[in-house]
Amino acid sequence: MHYSAVMRSVYSSVWAILPEKLEAIATFVHLKADGGMADPETIKAIRAANQVAAARAKNLASGVPGSVVVLPIYGIINQRYAGDFSGPSGTSVQQLTQQFRQAVKDPNVKAIVFDVDSPGGSIYGVPELAQEICDARKQKQIIAVSNCLCASAAYWLASQASEVVASPSSVTGSIGVYQLHEDDSQYLDNLGVKMQFISAGKYKVEGNGYAPLDDEARQAMQSMVDDYYDMFTKAVARGRKVAQKAVQNGFGEGRALTAQNAVSQGLADRVATLDDVLADLGVRQDANAQARAHSAPAVSAAQVSAGGRADGDNGCTCECDACLAGDCSSCTHEGCDPDEEGCVGCGMADSGGDEAKAGRRAKAEARARRLRLAAL
């Protein structure tokens, strides 16, 4: 994986995410760019969290009139990639949009419930889905439940529901956007490294991390952040049926609020649990427990059974998407060298004979070279 490209993406994107979460992402990407590996216990914890999220991502079957569909919004929000380098799997806006449209069009569905547990993420694709959610309120009852984190981009989406409900122990809000800029110029100077861009276009390399951020570049970044903040607060105002100034001058002003404070300041309508909301919609607890997965969870029951290693007890240290999700039978070894000292590998580590092992070792060595270059 080209972590230098990931780093550029992190620092060039506009984020609607809790600052501490973005800090965790940046720290992890730096670790990987320096050739580091997450320790096995961390990987095991991530895998376990993915399984919990998959277990929660259960929906009520929509085969009969009056059905309720529960759509999960878990983890970091990305436009297309349903993953997170620094933690459990996240939410793809593209996939969520498809699931939402399907639920809206289904004549058997009387209500859509968003089960939200997310620190937010990238803003890309979020305004478009937010508009669809708001428009769909004319056709379906839509309820968003903060269960138990609904921040930034996640709240951008949740605020468009017909009703926003905050679980008793939840935090909700964090309305705001920002960008990161990392100035590596002094670090490179100390190493005796000087980066030079050969470019065309006055602002093509503006804001790069190899030089201090000048005033003009800072103003351009601030202008972009201001534009997205205006879109964010305008959408919240539309969804919550208040003036935009009320959102900008209240609603926590960038803070995430506890449940009762979220209700008091207008971010949510009431305090209740997800089970309470489902009960209000006529869903029995036992029916909810037996509901089939409707939204393609990260790990299906079949995958867990086939892989046989979803509990993380095999000691696998591979960081490919399949292994982190608990499906070692589909291991790609991306991000892990099964022959490296300290890596006991996974179920696929010994497959393919000596030739296959040699090929994987060559790929691992090539990846190590790329990581060393990315660290410069």
C-alpha cells in the first residue's frame, strides 16, 4: 500500500470529523509510512470491533408491508471506501446511498432508522446524500439515532432525518470542518534533503508539505473550509428547520454535546435508545434480534464460518482488509509479510508451496522499499 499517497490524501482533504480521530488516522499513517507494524493486540482489537459492528448491522426484513429498515452508519465516513486505517471498518457513502435508495423505493418499508456510531469523516459525497435524506422525508418516516457517537459528517447526515434521537450516554454534534497542513521543511532540512517541484500552473503545488504555508495558500485553504462549513450549517438548518445563524451561533459551535444538552440546544428531539425507537415503531425485541442482515455487513456469518478465524485467536498479524474483518480465508497479505520474524501469519500463510512463498517474499521486500522511500 502506498502510504505516501495516503498521507497526501489525508492532508489535502477537507474533513468533518472529530479532531482526535483524524489525529489517530494521521499517526497511524505515519507509523506505516515509516515501515512500522501495528502490534498483534491492536489488530486483534480492531478485528473484534469489526465483528461487533457486523453483529450490530442487522436489519428487519422488508418482505412484508409495514417493515422497518435499520441502516448502520459506523466508523469513519468515506465516499467509496468502507474502511479506516486506524480502527474498525467504516461507512462508504456510496454504499449507504444505494441501501437508502433501495429502502425508500421499497413499498413494504414504512420507516428507515439510521443507527449512528461515527466520529464523522471526509465531506465528499455527504452533502449529496444529506439532500436525498431530506427529500425522502416526504415519502418515509426517517429517524436517526445517536448510538452512541454522532459527530461531524455523521451528524450532517443524521440532521436530515425527520427526527434525531440521542441515546442517554451519547455525544452528538461537532458541527464544523477543517483541513490539516503538515510542514516537513525543517525536518527535511535537518536530514539534508531538499524537495523541488517542477510544475505548471501558478497554484498547482500550493500548500505542499515541503515548505512553510504562506499567507496566500492559507487564505485559499480557509476559503475552502469556509465554503464547506457554509454548506454544513445550511444543511443542518434545513434539516432542523431553524435559521442558519442559529446553527452557527449555537448548536454547540463545534462541540459534541451529551444527550440532554443536544436536545436542549436543538440538535436532537428526544433522549431514547435504539430499542426504544424500534419499539415505538412496533418492532418487538425478539424480532429485532432475529432480523436478517440487509446492509451487507463487513463480515457475514458465512465468512466467519468459512474463515474459522474471526475470533482473532490464531495470532494473525496481517493488516489486509480481509484479515482485519476476520475473514482470513480471503487473506491478500497486503500490509503484512507472513515470513517476517514475529508474524505468525494466517490460514493462507503456508499455501502455494515454495514458489508462492518466494513470490510473496519478493512482494514484501518491494513493499518495504516503497515504505522507506515514502518515509523521505
